[in-house]
Amino acid sequence: MNFYINNSCTDPYFNLALEQFIFDFSGPASFNEHSDKLNRGYNYFMLWRNSNSVIVGKNQNTIAEIDSIFVKSNNINVVRRLSGGGAVYHDLGNLNFTFITDADKKNTIDFSSFCKLIQKALFSFGVSAEISGRNDLTVEGKKVSGNAQYIKKGRVMHHGTLLYDCDLDMLSGALNVKDDKLQSKGIKSVRSRVANIRPFMKEDMPVEVFSAELKNFLFSEFNMSEYLLSKDEINKIEKLKEDVYSKRSWNYGSSVPYNIRKKRRIEGCGNIEILIDVGKEGIIDNIAFFGDFFGNDDPAMLAEMLKGHHFEYGELAQVIKDINLMNFFHDITEALFLSLLFE
């Protein structure tokens, strides 16, 4: 069964909570306890918009990703999402989409099938979009859609942006994009890297009409039914919003003491920044990972495995040899990880 979630809310804190609610509670163990109808055997899709917001990836250092003064002076919300990847800007000219379905048997991150569907939809509007890099859609070389994924217990949430009629000057002002990321793409500024979809449409339409037409396209592709959230479900989403997504501790995180900082962009993986606090006798007292990388497991779990060991190549090589690093950093090897730590 395929369900389309009707949601007209533009509150980013609620909408991120809604995604998690649908993802977490569409399982058999929670079927009766948390929701009226949600079931793991179903697939879910929704289109949604946010008021002015920066949405940061799960593993990112928020302060490093935004222009704090610009964000504050323009009343831009800052919200952390469940998935990895980089920070994105949302406004009412930006349309977001979310798929929640079963992951493949290997629980591996794979953007291709979802990106191809959105690419097909854009083709139907006369927009010649291309899949670029690990998770982008581009038109004439400029990014119009960024995608991210979160995988847990055999389910995947794939979501992305569609820059339809976004204020690109606000986007450029809000995001503090790293120089190495721009240089890796041969681009001098974030403003020159992105574009809106609307100018490429064969027929001009406002974002509200585009959203309705995209919904119609997807209903023609899939046998979907509309799902209306119950009052009880909305109350539970509001509670999740207040308990998690409205909290500064979730959206900004806590400061990490460190005396060693390592940072590199790894092709196929993304930016990784490691802050390490090495104490007496060279013991790792604290370690934290930030970046726009993707992974199925929380890197805080890896941090706990490394704490208490000497910050020494041979010892850490022994520690990680029995750890599947790709659970934390998609497409990384032990050799690359160690070189990041010690070179």
C-alpha cells in the first residue's frame, strides 16, 4: 500500500518531527501504541514546504555551516535533520519531498532509484535534469536538488529539495559553504553553483501549482491513497517537535573540547572533520566527528570505541580492524580513515 501524507504546515520544526514520526512509528511494534493506521508494510510519500530555514545534516557542526549573523538578522530558523549530508536552505519557493519505504537487503545508501524518479518527474515538465555526484540533480550544470537518506532497521527515509523559485540571495547569505567543497567542483561561490527550476519549465507556474502537478504525476506513477493525520497523531508530532526539534541542544549541539583538529574532503564520502582531545599519556579523552558524510550508524558510537585508547597509529589500526567503518562513513576504507587521523 502506498500513502500520500497530506501536510500543508510550513513550520520546519514540525515538519522534521513529522518525518521522524512517520519513519519511526510505521512499524509493527508501534502500530497500535503510537498511531491509528501507520504500518511498516506501507510506503509513504509527501511534499512539503518550510518557511525560511537552514536544515543541517545530522553529523554537521551547525555553527560552522551557517552565517550566524545573517541567519539571526533575517529570522531564519535552524533545524537539524535525521539524515547526513550537507546543510540546505528552505523557503516557500523551495519544495521538499520525502519517501519512506523498505531499504534494500544490505541496508546500503543508494540514491539512484529515488533520484531517477524525481528526474523523470522533472522531464515531464520539460526540465532536462541530470543526476550528478552522489546525491544531486542539476540542470545545465547547476544544482536544483540535493538529496539525503537515513536508514534504520530495514527502512529508508529518502528526502530532498527542489529549488523551484527560491530566494537564491538568501540561500547564499545563510550558508557558510566550505571553500574546499566549492573548489572541488571548480566553483567560486554557492550562488553560482545553484539554480531555480522555474526558468527551465516548459510552462510557467507558481510553486503551489507545481506542487499539485508533481503530486498528480506521482499518483500516476504509483497506486497511492491519501493519508490524513489524526488529531492524536498530530499531538504526538507536536510533542516530538517540542522534545527534540525545537531544542537548541539538538539543532546546535554542545561544544567539544579538543587539542587536535583533522579535516579533509574524501571523494565519494564527503567532508569529515575530527576533533580530538588527547589527555595525559596520549590517551584519547574525547573525540567527535562532523561533516556532510552519510552513514547508517551514529558516529558517536565509533567515538566511544576509540575513547580510552592511545592516539597512536598502530593501536588505533588494531582497534578499527574489527569495525565496519562504512557503517559510519559511506565509502571510506581503513587506510583512508587512518590517514585522516594521522597525516
